[in-house]
Amino acid sequence: MAQGTESTVLERPQLALSRIRQLRSRRRLMRILTGGLRWFAVVIAAIWVMFLLDWIAVLPQVLRGVQGVGVIAILAITFRAILLAARVPAPEERLAALVEKASGDLEDSLITAVQLTDPENPRRHLYDPDLIVRTVEIAEQRMQSLRPGRLLSWSRARAALGVLVLLITPAIAGGLLRPDLAQTFFARDMLFGNQPWPRAYELVIENPARMDMVVAKGTSLVVDILKTRGGNARAYLDVFFPEQEGRREMNEEVSLDRKGIGGFRHVFQNLQRDINFRVKCGDFTGEWYSVRVRARPRVEEIVLQYEFPEYTGLSSDRQDALVQGGHVKAPIGTSISFTALTSIGVVSAVRMEARPSGDGEVVTESELTMEGGDKLRGSFVAETDARWWIALESGEGFRNENPISWRIAVIPDRAPEVSIVQP
């Protein structure tokens, strides 16, 4: 090529440049769509990683926080990279080379015409202007039948869409099938709460309703359990007996009896000591239930003091005026005071007396004086044959359901008899 010194005005390949501008616009659109699909795929992949790590390892709150910060940083970096790739325009020479490579019919005429007619190209004056004009004409002719849309492939966008669908489909299906997992993931890894993960097995204790309770000694406790989810794994109670009243602590596994479909039952018979229990089945471990066993109140000792009526002429200081026990045998009208000791402290004590009346009994009651919670005082008058007992109630609300019953046997007053001995 010869050097040109004349000031010939070189026209740029307008059609080719127009097609290149169309190509740039379409390429930017493709990059935005492809980048968006890729970024959303990265988001779903990050969610999967967070879910699996926490579900398998049950991460503590601190590690979940570190994981969340790391995921946000990665998503921010990838978003910035995709945004920069879409915002920075490709130079004309690069797009021309792309067209040349994709077409194969231009024989480097397009890239040559673009480069040699570029006003900012300092070497364009080193070439023959006529040759440059001829090159531009050839490039324009060959670009007339070329469509920019045919030069770009959507294969990367389709691949990104396929990966996104591959990641998001099981996530949506899992959320529909197991919404509890989705809710727990959101609560734990998005809100950083401490909600436990649901498991493959889920059991609910329907009875007892309270997790901490106090029962009377000798009570039978019924435990009803319902399996709401899971297979056929063995269900049992993990029972712990704490050390109490000289008894050593111990653990044991108690098998459950089947009750209907998905139901289990166990009855703790005649409870005599505190117990803690929880249900286990498969990967499910329930919360501990605590049962404290307390004795019912009862009368352990009672002493009666008789005060005989005057008509008997008997002294209340006699030895037989002080009786150990609650059975009464005294002349009618005898005033009886008593002192009783209970096995445990009580909050209520009532003397009950049942007197025969026709085919039944008439029950009367009277309050007793309590001293120190376990000492009782009271009094009554022996007027007729009857039976009596003391109704007690402890601080836990337990009553002596089968109290000791004592008899009252009244000796009637007989009219004096006069017999003449002499004469």
C-alpha cells in the first residue's frame, strides 16, 4: 500500500456501524438477561447451601449469622460483576471481529473498514484512500444481508435458565410438600431465631396436658401419645428416677402399648417416687415431663381426753379418761377433746360425724384448730352412737380420700334402781 497525502474525506461504513450498534444493544440485553438468570441461580444455590448446612449440622446462632454475612457478601460481589459486564459497552473493533467470526463471508473486510475509517486511528493515513473506500463498499454490500440477531446465541441464557429451573423446582416442591421446613428455615437462617428443625418423626403427648405436675402417692398416671408423622420406628419412654428418700437415681426405657392408628399409651401404676420422662421415636426426642409424687395427708396419732358429765360422778382425772386412739366409748353427754398429729402439714382440717338417720346417715362437720400445720385440736360431745373422722387437705390440694373412721359408742344414762334389802 502507498502512503496518501491528499485530504480525501473517508466515509465510515454507516450500514455496518448501524448493524454493529444493533448488535451492541442486543448483546447488552442478552448479557442483562443471562446475568440476571445466573445471579438468581447463585441466590437459589446459596439458599440450598444454607438450608443443607443448617439442617444437617444444626448450626448455632453465631455460625448462622456468619454464614448469612458470607452469603450476602458473595451475592453482592457477583451482582456487581454482572452489572459491570452489562454496563461496559464493547468497542466497535471487538464487535466487528465478532461479526467476522460468526459470518465467515466478510473476509476481514468489516473489521478493516471499521479500523481504517476510525477518526481516532493514527495509522489510517498510511493507507491508500481508494483502497479504504473500496474496502468500505465491500463491507457495506456484504452487511446488507446480515442480521445481528442471527450472530448471537442464546445458549448461555438457556443454560443459565436450565440451571435455575433445576435448582428452584425442588425448592418449590419441597416448600409445598413440607411447609414446616420452609418456615423453620426462614425463621432460623433469615430471622436468626432458635426454632428447632422438624424431624422425620413427630409425636404429640396428648395426656398429661402439663409438663410439670404434682400427683398424690399411689396415683396412676396415663400417658397418651399420638404419632403425627413418621414410619414404623419403635416408640418408647425414656424414664429417669431422681435420687429421693434414700433411693438411688436410675434410668430405664419403657415400651409403649399400641392405641388405635398411630397412637400409643402407657400407664404408670401406683406412683411412689418422682419421675421424669420423655418420648423417643426415630429421630424425634420430646421434651422432659416432670412428675413430683407427694404423700396424701393422714392422721398418724390421736389422743382423746374425756370430761364426764356430773351425773356419772366420775372424775375426769381418772386414768381411763385419757385414751390413745379415736374410738369413743363413754356415757352420754361426755365432752371429748382431742389432739391429733398429721403425717404432713395441712391447710385444712374438718371433723366429720355421721349419725344414723332412717336408712342413711346425717353428716355434720366442724372446723378444727391447727397448730404448726401438723397438729390439730378439737372437741365434741358424745350424744349418740355414730362414727367420725377427720378430713384433711395438704398444701398441694391432696385430700385423705380414705380417712380412718372411728366409732362413737354412747353408754346411756339409766334411771336409778332402788331395791329394799330389809325388811
